[in-house]
Amino acid sequence: MGLTLPLSLLPHVADIEPFKGHGAYGPVYEPPIVGEPCLIDDERRMVRDDEGTEVVSDTTIFFRPGTRCPAGSRITAYGRQMIAITSFDRNGGRLPTPDHVEVVCR
């Protein structure tokens, strides 16, 4: 089992509404996960979404392992709302690297 990103490195909190699908009136979300510890990094960079299209990400958020935040999820932090472009489960396996979930947002 790898290391887990320590809570001392997650000074922010975010509310996550996991994307469920599309309904007749637009996106449908699961009930919110409130107060999830995280690290928010505001940096603009090019990323690929789940369909392989290049898009601009303004923010990357790092969460504890096991955090559920699929593409299309709505994330609220610091009074602003973001949409998850994609997320990555960063698991080092037996390597001494901190396991975490990385979510890139627009």
C-alpha cells in the first residue's frame, strides 16, 4: 500500500456534486459531498478531456485517495463554481509517493 497525501497538505475544502448524467433540463448531479479536504492550485494549462479534445484548465484540485469526482462534476470552493474536465487516480503502488486524486477544472 502506498502513502496517502497527508491532511496537513490539504488546507482547503471543496464541495463536490458528482456528475450523474444528462436529464431533460441539463446535467444531473448526485447529492453533494460537503467539506472535502483538498489543495487548490490555480494554474492555467492545456489538458485533454475524456474525449481527447484539448481544453484549457484554470484550476487543479488534489483530493485524498478514493474521492469520487468524475468528469462533469460540479465543484464549489471559495464561493466559485468549477466543472471537472477529467480526474486522475494517482496511485504509486509500492513506490513511496503520496496517493491522491487529481482533478483538472474549468
